[in-house]
Amino acid sequence: MPWKKSFLLTLLAATLTSTATAAHVAVRFGSLHWIDAQGGLPRLEAGRVLVPLKPACNLLGLTCRVQGRNARVGSRLIPLKDGFVPLRALVAENGGYTLTYDDVAHVAVVGTLPGVDMLATPWMQANNDWGVHLRSPYLGPLSVRETREAGRIRYTLSTHGSRLSEMTLLSGFPPGWGANVQSLDVTGAQRPSLPDHPNRDPGCRGQTQCAGTVGREALWVLAAVERK
């Protein structure tokens, strides 16, 4: 019947243009939540935090390559499982990094030793340029719901109780995406407002969730979230 055909076509179109998944955010760089990456979101497995190799190495400023069933990071071989490696093993490759566990937020937190400032690394650059400007950063438990749209991905972040003021998404793009070198794209509350491209971000309006979009080609996505 015609209505059945129309219904099936509508359902098929919706399936092709928008799929959604949700997960708990397991890693934070300073005050920035790691909410997505090519290869998948960091995850907890058997008491360890596993992260996708290429995005993690990029964020940490490490040179990594796949060698058989391992990842070569500097002079070390780290076991590679489905493209993921233990975050602690990567952090150990740089003596200036620290890795702690936030029992309240249930996240692993990458930081630096006192007096250490590695601005050349992508996560430190993002944190120093955007994360430190948060007046009241939200550092608690956070979940992310991902919805794929035409050419972009919409991220809906939820605190499950705490009210939010604003959110900024920081996404790293590999060379070739609009530039010959790696670039950082900023969307949301802290995006610079220009005369021909004003920032009309509505903020989170005191809600317990907030949404924003980035291009699908992003290698990784960090979120700077502010409490109400």
C-alpha cells in the first residue's frame, strides 16, 4: 500500500541521516572533558582506561605508530587491542605528565607536574587558550549523546543533576582539513564573535544538558563546560 511505502522510505531516510549513541566520559585533560575521537570514545576495561591510539598520541604530543599487534611509542612497544592502548602507558612516555583518578566524577585526569608547561601539545594549548577561562568549570560526572547529522556530529552533554551555564567544543582536525597543518576549531560559547560571523550561541540556560556540533572529520573533541 502507498502509505506503507512512504513510511518505510521515511524510516530509511531517518536511519541514514541520524544515528545516536550515548556513553560515559572517562577522561579529562585538565578541565577539558574528552567527549569523542576517531576510533571511539575512551573506555574503562578491566580497571584500565583504554584510549584510541592516534587521537591520544596527537593530544599528548607523542609520535606513535602501529607495529604488528603493538604500538611503538618512542622506544617502547605497548600492546594494542582493537586500536586502543592503556592511557597510563602513554602518559608514562612524558615525564611531565601526571595521571590521577577522580573518584567523584569517575574519570581519569591528565595533568602536568608543577611548573611544567608544554604549550606545544594540543591538549595543553586547548586548555590554556580555552579551559582556564572558565569561571566555574564543571568537573563532575558527564555523559555524552552523539547524533550524526549531515556532515556534522551533534553532542548532547548531560550532568545528571548539575545546572550548566555554557559549553565550548574544541575539535582537532588533521592536516588537509582547511589547512596544511593541524588546526583547532572552536564552537559554542567561547567562539570568537566577528562582525560578519557573530556568535549567537544561546548557552545552556541553566539546564542539566547542553548541545553543540562539530565537523565529522575531527580527530578528537574536547568540551569546556561551565557550571551555573
